[in-house]
Amino acid sequence: MNNQEPFEDFVQTMLDVIPNARELLTPPEVYHIPRGIDPAGRRINSIQDALKITRTMDWLPFTQLVNGSGPNQRGRYKSAYQKGNFTETVIDGIWAALTSDDPENYQTQSLIQIQSYGGQINEANDDIMQNSSVAQRSSVLKWQPQTYWTEPDEKTDREHARWIRNLFLQAFAESDGIPLDSNFEGCYLNYPDLDMTYNRGLPDEGKNPYWRKIYFPDDKIETRLRNTKRHWDPLNVFRNEMSVPLTDPKATKSA
């Protein structure tokens, strides 16, 4: 079976079996053939038409739309590695977030996902750690709080940001809203969360020059990543606000 047979089977089934399929075919999140019409307004009548459209889309629309996660949404995402017990403070913070007043139904897609973690991940020996970029090796649970919405307006953005920030402020009140203490081992860098670059996780509190410690409690790993960055990208061409820096912010501040 070639790699496009599942696609062809799906499209042909929709075209042949479902009445008015060309009008009802509405998965912009799957194959970008909404209402059987391509982005230029041309009718899609065959598998060949659909294949042509998917092969001529720009990279960003294709990445956003040709996936199984549903329509594009706005969202916020946080993370935390948990290595100890659920303290009363943490439980109270979770309860407050899940039972908070929401009269305008902003939080219909807000959740706190906590999954098992650890096992062999926590058995890494010195050889593995010398070649790893993952510092968290003592946790048993991994948090993935999430909130999603579709309305692109400031009030809705603000309400969702408030909900997920309050969760961290309350659950981690004993460590200034940051999951880095005796029971938590920081956050996962590949879930970008600019809040963690600020004091107490709040933009109004100003930047925290030591925020990378939240993601890399092990200084050796951060140093190794920084050395790799300097070797392959000495001009810092590939960067974002949470990229590995070329220099150690702690050293720059002390100097």
C-alpha cells in the first residue's frame, strides 16, 4: 500500500457514499477541502483535485490545518514536574481552579491534565546525563494544564490567561507561583510559557533573569546546551524569547 492510499480511500468514500458530499466535506483541520471547494473557490470533484490542493498549500496553513486536532484555536499551556506529594496548598489551588466562578462560560475548554511520569526516565546513569538535555529525573507526575478558546478578543484572552495564571499562583503559593521546590522539579521547556520568565509568573512583576533554572535545575545541562548553541548558531539567528542563550544571564548580571 502506498502512503496516499488511506487519503484516497477517505476522499473517495466521502464523494461516493455521503449525499452532497462535495458540499458537506468540511474538515479544514484534516485535508483543507472545506465545503468541497479549494482556497481559490474552485470546486473539488475528485481525489486528484484534493491531492493537488494539499500539495500546493503553504507550509504554515498546511501545518495548522492538516492535522487531527480540530479547528485552529487560541490557547495557553503550562507544565510542572511533580516529585513529591500533593500538599494541601496544591490541592486547594487545583480545587479553586476547577470550581472557580465562570458566569460567562469562558472556561468550557479549560482542564488540568496530570499524567504518570518517571520509571526508567528516573534511572538515567551518568553517561546518559552527560548527553541529555532533560534535567528532570526525579519526578513521578507531569502536569499539563491547558485552556483553549476561539474568540480573538482581548477580554477573552485576558480571562483565559487569568484562569491558568491563578492556578499556578494558588497551587504554588509557597514558591511564589513557580513549581520549583521540594515537591516540584520545574517545567518542560517544549511547552513554551512566557509567564515563567517573569517574577511570580506575572508579566507585571518584571523579568526574572534566572528563569531558565525553572527548566534546567542542573547547571551542567544548561551549560552544555549553551555551548552547543554557540557552536552551531554563534550569531543567534535562530531564536525566540525562550531560546537557549549564547551567554549565561547569571554571569552577565554579576559582571
